[in-house]
Amino acid sequence: MFSRRAYVTAAGSIGTGLLAGCLGGDGGGEYPSDQFHVIISWGQGGGTDIYTRQIWQEIADSHDVGVQFENIEGAAGMQGLSRIYSADPDGYTLGPINSPDVAQFLIQEPGFSVSDYSYIGGYTRDVWVLVSNPDSGLDDFGAIADAYESGDIEAIGGQPTGSPSHILAETMKGRLDLQWESFIVYNGSGPVLEAVASGEVPVGIVTETAAEDAQSQVNVNTALHSDGSGVFPDLPTYTDAGYEPDIDFMGGFTRAFIAPPDLPDDQLQTLTDSLEETLQSDAMADWSDETGNDVEFISPDEALSIMEESEEAIPENVDLEELQ
């Protein structure tokens, strides 16, 4: 089952910690011994941002080094992902990638593929959820579908055109007959939640992680994966409304961390070991218990395999030419 919740950390923090660095290919000395530069391809307050800041602050602390977080938005995530790809493989520049992000490599054709990165490992699985404005009277998926069909509402909020949430919205229109008319773009789940809470848009698509802290401001209506949400275990799924499980390939996703291509094996192994140890640490267990943000170490090979499977599934189910 996919399950996660939200916990917002401070931006741009610098960490110090307790454990000595591991030996690696850092000029013959300890690695890591310098500040990590973590590029986040989405805005602050969304699930990717929340997880990345928490995990890499813990990793930096464990090695007694600093960490700088940089949110680089644009091109439906590809601006930040391109920066990671083109960075020097020095062991210090890295960032997150989510399996639905694969669609952008297919749409934008940047000249490199999702398999070209150095994979550090995965850290959790997540689902998208549908949220609505509390004053809209839209209490479940059926009510939302009826409101779109009757024309009582027309807009739906999500992330930029061609992004995973946009592709999911298009997939829901085609496969679930959710007949929204206008897709309103925001840079991340956080801004989508703000827009729904304020009534700027009646309905939005966000990650379950981001929705957790906003449930007092929005209605969390539906899990967009047939397995449901661990963050909201009682939340109905779209299949509970009578639909076939036709959008699971976009409704749920795996989150992973990547570094530039050709990262030296010893440095990559140090990062992978650090990620695994951090995800299994008491500190992360406490954070997970307090916030509901479940974590799970996913090996680099499995994370890459999931990305490659998404690379095959997305064009089989989505008309990418319409999104270009």
C-alpha cells in the first residue's frame, strides 16, 4: 500500500551532526567532507520538498557536514532535473525524482533519459489525492464528477502542463469521465492546496503527503490509487466509486534520489548506505511516527527499474503528443 503524510521543514537549512564521514573518492580524504547541494525540482511545501529536506538534513547531520536546499521550479520539473544531470559528478549535488516525472523525459526529449542518472535509492511510495474546497459541498468523488458533468464547476488545479498531476487529470478525464474544462497551473502541491482552500479553484490534485497538514483547510475526497492511502486509511478510493483500476499507473508513484551520471562507485555506495541507514534510524522512525510520513528504503536497482517501467507504461496509456 502507498502511505505518507506531510511535515513541513524550514527552507535552506544547514545541518551539523554527530558521525564522522566515510572514506570515498573525495581527493583522497574523507567523503563527504563538504556541503551537500540538494536540488528540488518543485516548490516548497509539497511532498517531494517535505521528504527531501527531512531526509537529507538527517544524512548531512550524520556526516557532520552542511546541506543547502535549492528549489528550482520550471518546465514541469525538468529544469531542476536537468541541473542535476549536468552537474559535476562530485558526490555533493543530488536531488529527488518521482516515477511520474518520467513523462517529461518523453514529452520534452531533453537529450538524456531517466536511466542515465546515478541512482542513490528510493525512500517512499506515495499516492495522489483529490481535494476540494470545504464550502463547495463536494464531499466525495461521485459528487465531484456530477458537478463537472452538470457544469456547476469547471476548473481543476494541479501542477504545470505536462506534469504528473496534469497527466493524471487528463487520464481521469479520459478513463473516469471526469469532465473538467480548465486545468489551472500551480507550482507544487502546496500552492494547489492554498488555491483550493481559498476557493480560487474548487478541486485540486495533490500528494497525500502535502494534504495531511492541510486537511483542516480542504476536504480530502478521494485516493487516486486503488490500494488507497495509508496517510488517510479510511479515505475512499476512486474504485470505491465504481470505476475500474485504470489510473493506478499515474495515481501512485515511487520517490527516489539521483545524482549526476558517472558518479564514482565509492561515493555512490556511500550515499546509498547513508540513505539506507538514515531511513532505518531511530530519528526517522520517530519522525515517521509523529507525522505519518512512512519511509521505505528501495534499492537503487529497484528504483531504476520502477522508473523504466513507468517509461514504458506512460506512452501506452497517455497521448503524449497532446501534452506537448
